[in-house]
Amino acid sequence: MYEVDVAIVGAGAAGLSLAHRLSAPRFRTRPRTVALIDAPPGPLRPPRRTWCFWEPGPGRFDAAVTASWQRLRTRPRTGAPVEGDIAPLRYKMIRSDAFEALVAGQLASHPAVRRLEATVEAVEDSHLGARVHLRDDQDRPRVLRARWVFDSRPLDSLPAARTTLLQHFHGCFVRTSRPAFDPATADLMDFRTPQPARGLSFGYVLPLTPHEALVEYTEFSPQVLTPTQYEAAVRHYATAVLGLGELEVVSTETGVIPMTDAPLTRQTGASVFRIGAAGGATRPATGYTFAGLQRQTRAVAAALHQGRRPV
Ligand SMILES: Cc1cc2nc3c(=O)[nH]c(=O)nc-3n(C[C@H](O)[C@H](O)[C@H](O)COP(=O)(O)OP(=O)(O)OC[C@H]3O[C@@H](n4cnc5c(N)ncnc54)[C@H](O)[C@@H]3O)c2cc1C
């Protein structure tokens, strides 16, 4: 006998997206019971972060969108920038705390979704279902039986691949003393940054108001930088390249996204599936992660609702 129909491991971008879809009014008949399990505050929980992605027209998470742009620009190392209108697409920015609040609001109104704060240690496929081995908030071992498990815990290591590059970046939400940004246009790739010996780098400016923007330095290369190197790279981009002048750093974020052509296993047991980055959402074919994992979780939710296997 199962305790829940669906156990979702991890309440990050993928886990929350799947839980949001399964708790939507049209899914209220099936699956009936969902457990969303996330690690307690501590080292397993990712820090606050910002997700950007494009989609046509209105989207299901628009209430959490901080800003969006229809005009995008890239800047080559020399010469004129290339600028264009991406209609019908819009490039949207969602901050993780706004996304978490939006999904939490919907889950709170769904009687059959339980949220658990626990560390999942293992997921074991068993006859017609799976067991989730976890440690609860008082460090007691527990087992949760589920018909289906969707596991978004990050992989310990990536499988061997022809190509593995790291997309790694450091960004600052800044406030300038003079109006320095055009909120109508986002600079997606500005190649006027110093280029690394292997790979490439670019700057990134996502303006929120004439005085506020997320300014990032990104590399696609084999190795991450030190915190000091990231700070120096963003500072150089903001001051020497963009000439922003006096500015206040409001908050910072750092990320590493492995880009690999390795085949990632989506299904790890008869009843156990990986979702999110662990389930291949960062593979080049799926596009940028947030959009890729929306496609994954939409397909999973539709299959469960229709009583099909969520392959
Ligand atoms: C600063 C930053 C900016 C980014 N910007 C973008 C962007 O603009 N666009 C984009 O597409 N991607 C972006 N990414 C990448 C994107 O955040 C991740 O790829 C995305 O969050 C993947 O979603 P996920 O659900 O697979 O993993 P996560 O969002 O990392 O969620 C994993 C979840 O698993 C939980 N967990 C881990 N271990 C356990 C355990 N043992 N037991 C229970 N729970 C556990 C964690 O608490 C977490 O909630 C960014 C990443 C960072 C860090």
C-alpha cells in the first residue's frame, strides 16, 4: 500500500514546477496525493537565484516574473551591436524566492499535497512502486512509499561525455547613482569582456529600471574561477566596459551549470524518474534549463493525469 501516489524529491525549479502542475485545479482528480520533500535549510539547499528564459505570450509563472524584455542585444568584441525584437517571445526573469512564494501559495490550498522537510538518502525501486529513504527534521530515519518518485537531487558526478563545459557566472544586482540602463532592452551577450585562454566569456545586463540591473560575468570554460576572480571580472565589466560609474551592489549570485552532451538517464527504476538538471534539462538539446525543465514537468504531469506511465 502506498502512502502517496507521487513523491517529488527536491523543491527547486523542477520539483516546484511539477508540484505546481500537479496541484492545478484540472489535476485535482489524479494523482490524488503528492509529497514534496525538500532538504532542511543548510548545505543541500541552493541559495537564492535568478532564472531567465523565453516563452511566447503569457506563462503560468507570470505572477512571479520580476521583469521581461522583448528587445535583446548582443555586442561583438568590436563593431556595432546587433539588436532585435524577439516577438512573439519575451525573455523573462523570475527570482527564486518569488517563484517559491507563488508555488507555496497554490500548494497550501491543495489538500492532498504534503510538504516534508527531510533529507532524502536513497530512492529504492520496489515491486509496483518505490521507497524513499529519508531523515526527518529530527534526524530520524523514515521510509515513504510512493507509486511514482520524481527525483531532482543534483547528480554527484556527470557521466562521461564527448564535451563537458561549465557555464559559470557571477552576477550583481546593482543600483547606479545616474540613470545608466534602458529597461526596454536586455544585453544578453556582450563579448567585450577579456576572453579566457580556453572557452569564451561575455557580460550580461538585465535592466530593471534606469538605475537598477542585474550585471553578470559569464564563462563557458572547463574550470570555475575563485570568488576573487569572479568579483574582479564583474567589477571590470561594470566599470571599464560599461562605464557605470558610482554604483551600489545590492546582492550577488554565483552559479555553475554543467553543459554536456552525455546521455543522462531519465528513468532509474520502474517507478523512479529524474527531473530537472539531474534529468537532463541542461543538455544542449533541451535548451536553457528553466525552459527545458518546464517541458519535462509538463509532460510528466499530463501523463500522470491521464493515468499513463510518466516516461
Ligand atoms: C545563480 C544561478 C542562476 C541561474 N540562472 C539560470 C537561468 O537564468 N536560467 C536557467 O535556465 N537556469 C539557471 N540556473 C540554473 C538553474 O538554477 C538550475 O539548473 C535549476 O535550478 C535546476 O533546477 P532543479 O530543480 O533541477 O535543481 P535545483 O533548483 O537546484 O533544486 C534541487 C532541489 O533538491 C533539493 N535537495 C538536494 N539534495 C536533497 C536531498 N538529499 N534531500 C532532499 N532534497 C534535496 C534542494 O534543496 C533543491 O531544492 C541558475 C543557477 C544559479 C545557481
